[in-house]
Amino acid sequence: MLQLLKTCDLGLSEDEYLEVVINKTAVLIAAACQIGAILGRVDDVKVQALRDFGMDVGIAFQLMDDCLDYVADREEFGKAVGADLAEGKITLPLIHTMRECSAQERDRVGSIIASEGLKAADLEWVLDLIGRHGGIEFTQGQARRRIEAAKARLVAFPPAVEREALGPWPTTSSRAAGRSTPQRHSRGSRLGPSRSARSRPAWQSSCAWPSNLSALLRGSVPAS
């Protein structure tokens, strides 16, 4: 409901966005994890730990999915670039960009979102803006922090093959990496019309989905 109420609202805050993500996606994954704990007859501490694990993974899932609206290849992912933007859905890559861009750029984004239909030239301009202001990297960094938090929840469980399969456990250095400042990109990093894998800039290719959520869980995606 909140997402519908905030359609085309460039004033949507990161906290409000996360509220949408939690109620739209994360609660479902959290419930699935909690049910597994209940059926496994573990104690209340472990039930809560698995629910919290699912909540963090669910948020990371949606963060990575929202990146796809700006980098996806329809043939590869079945999702067209700009679909959410055309519907006026304001997601974290754009929220971060709005905090970093100029008032003039912000006004132009507002005009694009409010217009009837999303023109190809306007989409390319928004993609370039997000690329220059590190919107994708920022969102990936937030997803990475959620994955590190999710794995930390599982310390309530003793070491086991299933737990260790998630990969390296959080460290001070990895948490710091998750908070690193997003790299800004020049116009040379903008998405080209072909969007082929060979021509993708690093910030686009690193959003491959769903493989990179699994990679985040394993700790094999480097910090931005």
C-alpha cells in the first residue's frame, strides 16, 4: 500500500523505502525461515535468529532486484530496463542519486517520472545519472551489509555443514568494506544501447541476478 501511495514521489526517504521492501518481500522470506525453525523444534532464540536471517536476506534480495531495473537485459533476466521507473516506483538506486545530484538534475528526473510514457532518451539520461552518482554501487553495498548481518544471525547455531556452506563469516574488514563510499563514474561508464555483456561497465555487470545474491552470501563479491 505504501508503495502505491509513494508512486512518483521523489521525496521518498530511504527508511520509507525499506518499510516498503520489508512488507513487500522480506516478511515472506523471514516467515519461511521461521517456519523451518518451528518445524525443526528449536528453541525460541534460534527461531528468532532464523526469522531475522530471513528478514535480512529478503531485504538484500529486493535491493539486488531493484538494481536490475537499471541494468537488466530482458533476454538474460526477463526484466526490461526502466520498467519500475516507467511505473513511477522509486527505489534505492534513484533515492541515493537524488541525494547526490543537483537541484536541476532532480527537477529533470521529476519531470521524466511525471511524463506520460518513458522516452528512450530520458531513460538513458537517468541511467547515466545513476551511474555517475554511484546509485547501483550504493545499493549493492547496502545489500552486502544485510547479507553480513544475516550470516551473523546464525552464530546462534553450532557449526554445521549447512551453516558453513554460506561462506566466510563477517569480519571487521568485511563490514567496513560494506560501508565503503560508492565510486562515482564518468560519462564513459554509461550504458550503451546494446547492453551486451561485453560492453557492460563493471557497475552494471556486477548486478547479475540471482547469481550475485548467492555470491554475496558466500562473500565472493568484492566491495564496491
